[in-house]
Amino acid sequence: MTGDRGARLSPPPMPGRLRAAAEAATGFMPPAEGLALYAAAAAYAPAGPVLEIGTYCGKSTIYLAAAARQAGQPVITVDHHHGSEENQPGWEYHDPALVDPGTGRLDTLPHLRATPAPARVARRWPGCGGPRWGCCSSTAGTPRTRPRPTIRAGSGG
């Protein structure tokens, strides 16, 4: 970054294969909103790692990772992987395909793990899952010992 504010507002175009993977991923984010998220992440990712709170199945994660990769930064995602209220049975956005047949609970973690694979945005997913919260890191660059999050995306990505 040269300090030219205009340079931050016009990131390089998102690579076509990543855009296609994001658009094909499970989630609620329309493509225009995803590209706006990509542009915002591209503007701020040079300052440090990117944090996504509320990952769902990883659609928005691909947009964030595409921008973070250009800046050599990781994306850190945090989600409990059991969906928001509107994702639960009986609600409008419930998807029975996301229910773990063994537990009967919504579980987006396996879908999150599978989403970045075709896009090849994740080099590793350390610490995925846990009894209460899952925290996964898509390493696009050199990991830092103390991440300084710069972008937060809401759930529904």
C-alpha cells in the first residue's frame, strides 16, 4: 500500500475460480455483497490478519481469504457451528442437509471444512471444532503469534 486512498478502494479483481467457488458455496450472501466484502477486506488486510465471526459453511470465508491471500495474511474464523436461530428446525432458513444424523443437531463444521477445498484457499485448518466453539484459521501467509483482527463479518456468510 502506498498510502494512496484510491488504491484501497479498487482492489485487483477477485480471481475467477475463487469467485465461482464462493458463489457455489452454501450460504446466504448474494454475489454483489460478497464482492463488496472482498473489496473491504482487500483494503484492510494489509494491516493484519482478517477475523470472521459467524462462518456458517464458509461462503464469505472464500471472499475474505481471496483478499487476505493477496496481502499475505491469514483469515481466522470463529463459529459454534450449530447455526443461528433462523437455521434451526421449523424456521425459514433451516437446511436439513446440515443436520448431523448422529446427534440430530445442525452442524456446519463438516461443510465449512469442505467449502475451501475446491477453491484451494485453505492451507491448514488447525483447531477445528470443539465442544462449544470451533475456531479455524485459513493461513494465506505467514502466521503471526498474536493475530490482530481487522475485519469482522456477521453470520450468514
